[in-house]
Amino acid sequence: MVRVRFAPSPTGYLHIGSARTALFNWLYARRYGGKLLLRIEDTDKTRSEERFLKEIIEDLKWLGLDWDEEPIYQSKRFEIYRNAAEEIVRQGLGYREGEAYIFKVDKGRTIEIDDMIHGKIVFNTDEIKDQVMIKSDGSPVYNFCCVIDDAYLKITHIIRGDDHVSNTPKQILFYECLGLNIPKFGHMPLIMGPDGSKLSKRHGGVSVEEYKKEGFLPEALVNYLLLLGWSPGGDKEIIPLAEAVKKFDINNMKGVQAKFDIQKLRWINGEYIAAKTDGELLGIIKQYMAVAGNASAAPDEKLLQVIKLYKVRIKTLSEFVQMTDLFFSDSYQVEEKGVAKHLSSQESKNILTDFVSRLEKTDDFSHKNIEDICRVMVEEKKIKAGQVIHPTRVAISGKTTGAGLFEMMEVLGKSKVIERMKKASA
């Protein structure tokens, strides 16, 4: 049976690159009916924190990635690592330097692996120095305890980032020394910034937590991570996780570095938002609005109306909060340039005043009727529709862009629209 693992270190938040590693291990396990194991690499007692571990676990669940069996914690296995190191020293394959245990590396050997992604990779032990197994402070070194734990978990395939390629021959030496089965390795190209440099905050967020706060949907983030190094074939770019499981083949992974494109991620997120029903978005958006302190008392009926107008216009849920503040408060953000352009002239104010007088006379404040009133006014005054629409939009919303003006007016309601238009024309 296929057994793979994801091994986060609780010394910080879940990095987007680590999330991708977890995703591809999860896919591989689910594709072949295997198991994904979780190992917590918390050997660094000074930097490992419970709050980071809780966040990592929460983020994995948020992304829809589950695991099999109970997680193991390296911090609870120090004695096992020490016993193994002592046995290696007893066999004459290692030595002590003070409190440290060190493995002797035989020189002049060639180590070859058939990488599942890159193909044949060859190493020479002349380039590998003797390997510390247990440090003088009693803590195990990564390459040593990693091998012992992978054997304990019966891991058959190790799928991880290219930054671990140099660790592989060192670990193979330990597998051989301990008489353990060597798993198959697959090293994924790292995620790089658009300019080819190391991914950093200037290219967008770097932790899953940041994307969550920004208003990205988990299914959209997972979809995008899927496309960083793997393709379902053809031009298909929107691929739900369940469908990806059926199509996933690690042999289709590319051996070249994947470049992170925040605009592509935003587009994918927008597609997932637009595909959801208004009701599905209601609960999620209410959470974001509560954090922002907006619409705490807004009835669901009104919020659903606004969601209907804006869900095809936003790329993140946080944008919804910013773009729709006008519906829930009179203290909304105003674009000063828009005011100067569309509301500063007397002509614009006169047009607003005329439009208000016509709107006051109607009891039908549906968007269709408002549009009809506007059209009649434009024809009578022989002016362009934009001369009515642009000043009105800025007057009622403070913004130069947004949803359809007449639909916005209907949702705002007659009294609020007329109040704001009168204030602007004055």
C-alpha cells in the first residue's frame, strides 16, 4: 500500500510551498488508495510553538486535506533516535565527539536514485562529509531522525521540494546503515516569484493564513496550487479537488520551477466565488464583514441582494467588504477624484436635481423603472446617458465603479438614494 507523509515544523505558519507539498502527498495517497501520515517535526524546542501547530492543523483542514492515523511527534521520540545512534557507533559505523554522535561516510561511492519527477540523479559520497546524528545538546539531526521515523511509519514514497535533493543521498546512507527499505523519492520544483527569485511577501502572501484573511476560498487556493507544476491536461484550469484525485499522475509533474502568479490566483478565486450560490456565500461573507465591523445589523435579505450584485465582480471576499460599504453605512469611502470629475460642475448638480425630481414622483423603484426614467430624461434633455449615470453613481456610492447603477439604486432604496443625491447636488 502507498504510504506518504507530510511533516510540518511548528516554528511558523503554514507556508504556501509547504501547503503544496501537503496537497500533492494527499493527492498521491488518495489517487492510489493509500494513506497520508502526519509527522510533527518539533525537535527545535526553542522555536516550536503550540500556536503554530494549531494554525497548521487548522489550515490543512481548511484546505480540505485530511490524514490517516494519529500524528507522531518527534519531540517524544528522542530516546529512540539516541538508541539508534548508539547502535551505529557500537557497530563501528560511527563515532562520538563529546556528547555528539557522528556517522562515518564511506568515500568513493556513487549513490543513484530514480526520482519520480526528475528521473535519474547521481551523487558521489566524496562530496558528503561525516553526518551528525545526535547533536551535543541531545537533539537529533533532521536527516537522521527523518529516516528512523519514515521507516517507523512504513513510508513507501517521499514527495517533497527540490530543496531536499541534497538531503536524499545522506538519508539513503542511513537507510542502508540501519538495514531499512529505501522509499521512492520525488522532488518537486520550488515555487518561485514571477521574476524567478525566491517567493516572498512582495510577490503576495507567503502563508496560508494570509490568503485566508485576504478572502481566498480554500478550493480556489487548492486549485491554483495544483497548477503549480502539474496540469490536468488540455487548457483546463478550473479543477475541483475530487476531479483532480481521479486525474492525478505524478509522472505529469514538470521538473521546472513553478512561478507564482497572484493575478492568476485572483482570477481562479473569482471564478469560484461567482460559481457559488448567494446562499452559500452568505455565511462566509458575514464572517468577513463582522471582522471588518461592517453590516453587523444588516438583515440577511439585504445582504443577499448585495451579494447577488457583486459576486461576479470581486476576486476576493475582502474586496466585497471594501466595495459594498455604501449599502450598510453612510460613512463609506469616497473617491475624491471621482467627486471632482463628476460632481464639481453646476451642470452635473442641475442634472442630479432634475433626476431627483423625477425619481420622487415614482412609487416603482425597481431597477427597470429607474432605468426607464433615466432614458426618458436623457432623450428629453438631449444629453448623453453618462452625464446622468456618472454623477449619480458618485453621489450615491462615493465610487466611480461598481455594480449596475440602477440595480444599486434599487437595493439602496428610494429614500436613501434621494437623500444622497440631494446632498451631492447641494
